[in-house]
Amino acid sequence: MSKKEYLACKCCEYHCPVCGAGDKDIEWGDFEFGEVSSIPGTCLKCGEHFTEFYKYTNTEWDMKNKKYLTPVKHDIEIKVAVLKVKIHLTGQDGFGRWLGGTVESNLKQDPPKGTVENESEEETFAREKFNSMMDGIESFLLALACNNVKIDTPAFESALITALDACINHCD
């Protein structure tokens, strides 16, 4: 795996985690506030892109002297019978949680061949209701994956089948 596929992270040290360049040799981005606040930086000496992370506790910024590399991307695929869910996670904060991602799946129902005009109003409503439930399941899977819950295990796949069956039964 090449070096460019990793995000270098060093908490609150104002130095490049690769070459050790100081604050004056780093171009800082905009500070992002949140549960875990961060500021992106680019080292002007070696070109490394990295992020410093801050966690606000009580009345002080928690400055941890950790240095580590975290994967920028991670893909998870769940297969249940003919159904597939692919989750693409991107970026990690300084605490190992994923910052976001996307979901690709074949869980949703497509309209009948041709146009939506080929289905009745009740069929359209049922399909849209079902697809809304699938959006919820996809969002839930993404949220779990972002928090490092192992969702590609047989037990989790069994629970997913139960949830999908419940959605199908609710739409009947």
C-alpha cells in the first residue's frame, strides 16, 4: 500500500508527523469544531497532508502526544442471498472513528420497466415506503461502520435478514 493511501495524524503537536517540520513550515486549513475538533495541515517541506485532532474536555484542550497512521479508506461488503451492500468509509479522526462514507446497495426496489406510469398509485406508495425503509437501514449500517462496529459477521448478516423481512412484511 502506498504512503499516499494513509492519513498521517499527530495530536496537537504543531509538527509534521513525517519530517518533523515546525509550525512555520506548515500551511494550516480551517479549524473544524465538533466532538473531536481538527485542523488539516500540509507540510511545505515534504508535502505530507495530515490532520491534528483536539478533544475539548472541561475547560482545556486535551493534548495527547500520539503519533499514528490511519487508513484513509476502508471498504466493507455484506452479501445476503442476492442482496449486496457495499460501504466505502473515508477519513478517520484521532480516535479511530470514521468521518464519513457512502453506501451502494441493491436493497431498493426500482420502478417497473418503462416508466413509473406503469404502476398504480398504491404500488408507487408501497415502493416509495419500502425504499425509505431501505434508506434507513443503509444509514444505520453506515453509522455503525463509522463507529467501527463489525457489520460483516454472520451474526450481523442474520440480524440484517430479520430487519429486511420485517420491512417487507410491513409493506404487505
